[in-house]
Amino acid sequence: MIQTLAERWPVIAVVIACVAVLAFAGAAATNVGPWYKALKFPRLKPPDWAFGPGWTTIYVFIAASAVIGWGAADAEDRTTMIWLFAINGVLNVLWSPLFFTLQRPDWALIEWVPFWLSIVPLVILMFWITPLAGWLILPYLLWVTYAGWLNWRVVVLNRPFGSDAAATPRK
């Protein structure tokens, strides 16, 4: 079921609104203040300024994938898309407060696993619906895979966190 551009405008508006809420929620929970700046990072970490444009690009690709996928999907696939995007959106938003607000990269790393796993069926579904939607959402999986590696390295280089951190002096 291919839709014309005029028929897609309501879908485009809803997708943009949802992606904007996700982006703003994640940004609001991201504090790169003194605690963050004191962390040790792996050499392969991009500069802090690159994360904003990186995530913005990823969100544009996610939105484009959703709009294109919606236009090509049948009713059953649309229902599946809504559920998969909703679950992924919740897990996406949850990561930033764990890492930045609660200052618990260890908890964020644990949460990263279901977050990453929630992207895999999205990629598969979008490729199933139309390869273009699949290719557009694939960078999200790759970026979150890389972000998980960064998260893991931060945990390894800086642990312990939380109440254990107060009892353990930093080296």
C-alpha cells in the first residue's frame, strides 16, 4: 500500500513530534558537567560536540525510516511498527537519565542491552517492509552498538559507581 506525499503529511507530523520528544528528553537528561568531565574515556570516543549532530542525524534517519515504512506497510505491520518504536523509544529515553542524571554508567550499560535488543527487530521489520526503510534505520543500530562499547569502556575505566564509589578512592 503505497501512499502519496499528501497522504503522508499526518504521519510525517506524528513521526516528527515523537522523534522530537525523544531527542529533547534525552538532551534534557544529558549533563556534561564536572562529574562527566572527570570520567576517563577510551581514545576512540568522539569529541563531545559530535554527539549532538550524530544523534540528530540518527533521529532524522529513524524518522525517514518510519515514514517510508508506514507508507509501504500493511495494517498488521503498522501495528507491529508502533509497538516496536514505542518500546524502543522508552528504552532510548531511559538510558540518558541512568548515565548522566543518576551518574550510573554501570546501570546504563545494563539498560543498554534491552535498548540494543529493541532495535534489532525494528531493523528486521523495516527491511521486511521495504529495504529503503531498513537501510535508513540500520545506522541507528550501528550507532547504539558503538555507544554501548563506549559505555562499557567508561564502566571499566571508572568503576565503581554509586555507594561503592564513595568507599573507593579514584586512581
